[in-house]
Amino acid sequence: MLERWRMMTNNADKSYKRIIIVIGLALGMLLAALDTMIVSTAMPEISSKLGGASLYSWVFSAYMLTSTVTVPLYGKMADMIGRKKVYLFALLVFLMGSILCGFANTMWQLVVFRAIQGIGAGGVIPLAVTIAGDLYTVEKRGKIQGLFSTMWAVAGISGPVIGGWMVEHFHWSWIFWINAPVGLLAVVGTLLFHEQVQEKRIAIDLLGVVLLTSSITFFLFATLSKNLLEIAGLLLLCGLLLWRFIVVEKRSSSPLIQLSLFKNPMIKWVNLTTVLVTMGTFALPSFIPLFAQDVLDFNPMMSGLVLLGQVAGWNLMSIPTGKLILRYGYKNLIVVGILFLTLSMVFLFFMGEQMGFWLLTLDMFFMGLGFGLSMTSFIIGVQEAVGWNQRGISTSIQMFSRSIGQTVGITMIGWMMNLFGDQDQSTGFHAVFLVALTISLVSLAISLKIPVKQDYVQK
């Protein structure tokens, strides 16, 4: 009886610690997600105080560049020396960058400090997902991914409001300094995470790091450029450096990314599908409020509220996904998820201009169902396709695939709106919905390549 009581007490203690750890991870993710939203709202005020209007876009670009290029490196380091150390390092760098941003006296300083912030953010999100993968089984992980998805939804809805309120009532520096107390709570929660790590010699292919970082940087610069010749040149450089990176990695004794990972059909096809899904539909909700206001003539509040449909659908479907994976397998859930996304695109393309508030909200709900099924299955699928010692890099590659697809998607929407939207916003959005529908159909076809077998369940 006493032994049974000890076991129950021990399990309750472990469960309590897990909850605290997850709250800490969720807070870290919320900080990284909120940052961009809050800064976007506050930037006009910051620019008026610091000057340097020509550097306005670089406040965002510097953050995006460093937060993207560091993702694979964090994944590699997490597999070598453990998640906890690397995650805490990333979180502390993010907080240091946040504090420095608040002390910026010039726009140049703000750009540099935002780059430091981005270096930290590049590890916060993928490593939070990786640690959750270590803590929970497949069955329970869907709920945690649902919580993480909620953090993004909360950031998207509350970020602009918080940013505007803080700039109006306080000095703009506080939009960065507010990260410090919340970030310290995230640090405290993470300190409870204990892991057994095999000691490994830290050896990283520095040439591979430089080549991949340079390739990604040129790619991101290409997405920011508006000159076709410049874009072509940057993409050519990106391709050459990426080719050289692959050659170097094949020869390296300690590669940044083990290319043999992509021989695993789950890793290969899930990440390719992820790029297409995020390119076609993941970036679209950012533009839905603009569509609702300019084309459907909704007021600003109603335009924002339609996104609650997506939030509800995503969270509703994320929670049971772990159990559904064990019963039906990754492929089936991903295919059904993409079907929901495709259905949403069909309605937007054929009925978009006739939609009222409730119909558009329902369409966003279907989109949320699709994201909840597919995105959660993507993450759990790549984590379970490898062992512990590769879970960090496999998760980072998945998050990197999301980031690249979303970046291309946002750029593509911007180009199309500039091309068609000058004459009529409705025409521009109609073209965007057509391209998104086409990409959804292609991603649906590619997803059929994902393995059917459920061999990738918790190891």
C-alpha cells in the first residue's frame, strides 16, 4: 500500500513538473510570436522618434534573417549537448536583444539589436516543440501542439492591440522591455526540465554553416527585392551556395544536416508537403482582414474577428490529433487536413466576393481544421521518424520548412496584389485565391507519397 502511494505521489509530482515546463515553453513561444505583431504596430511611432525611415523595413528584415538562418544550427546543437542548455541560451539571447532594443538611440542600433533578438528567436520556437516531443507520447502531444498553436493565435489577435496601447500610454521602449519579466518566468519553468544527455564531442561543420547561412540569406534578400534582375541574381547565388553546401555536407565527418535523413520517406515527403502547404495557405490568413475590409466592406473589428474561426478550428482539431494518429496513421490525417484546406480555398475562389461575416468565419474554421490536422501531424511525424539524437534537427528542419514556405507565400501574395490589385483589389485577391487553390491541389498530390505504415510511433 505504501509503495503504491509512493508511486502515485511520484507520478503526480512528475505530472506537475511537466505542466510547469510546458507553461514555460508556451510563454517563450508567446514572446517570440507576439514580438513581430507588437513591433509592427509600434514602428510608426518608433520611426518618428529615431528617424532613419530608410531603415524602416530592416527592423523586420534583420529579425527575419537571423531567426531563419539559425534554426538548423540550434537543432544540431540540441542533439549534441541537450535541449535544455540550448533552449535557455536561445531564450536569454532573445531577452538580451529585447532589452537592448529598448535602449536603441538610432535606427541603426535598433536594426542590430533586432538581429540579436532574431538569433535568440531562431531557437525558442523549434526547441520548445522539440522539448515537448521529449516530454510527451504521441497520444498526448497533440494537446501540447494545440496549446502552442493557441499562443500564435493569441499573439495574432492581441499583439496589435497591446502594441498600440503601450505606445499610446508608455514610452515605445516598453514594447521590448515587457519581454523581460515574462521571459524570466519561461526560464524558471524550463529549469525544471531534466534530461539525460550522452556526452558528445562538439564538432560542427563550420564551412557548412557558412554556406547554408549565406544561401538562406540570399534567398531571403530575393524575397525582399522588387527588381527582377536582382531577384534572378540572388536566387542564382542561393542555388550555387546550396549546391556547394550539399557537396560539403556529403564529405563532412560532422555535417550540420545529415543528408541521409532525407532518405527517410517520412522526413522527405512531409517536409516537401509542408513547404507547399505553408506557401499556399499558411500565409493567407494574414491578408484575410485586408480582404474583408477592402473587398467585403467589413469594419476593422469584424475583419479581425473572422480569424477566430481559424483559431477555433485549429485548436479543436489539434487536441485529438495524437490519438487519431495512433488509430489512422500520419498520412491519412495529413491528406484529410489538406482536403479541408483545399475546400476552404475552393469557397474563397468561387464565392469569396459574396461571403458575409458568418460564411467567411466558417471558411476560416475549415482552414483551421486543416491546419490542426496537417501541422500537428507534420511535427509529430518527423519527430517519431527518428531517434532522440536526431529529434532536434528533424524538428528544426520541419520548422525551417514552414518558415521558408510562409516567406515565399507572403512574398508571392505581395507580388500578385501589386500586379493585379492596383486596378482592383477584388481582382488581386481572386488571383491570389486561384494560386493558393492550385498549390493546395499540388500539395495534396505530394502528400500521397507520405508512408502509410504507422512505423513511426513513439520509440
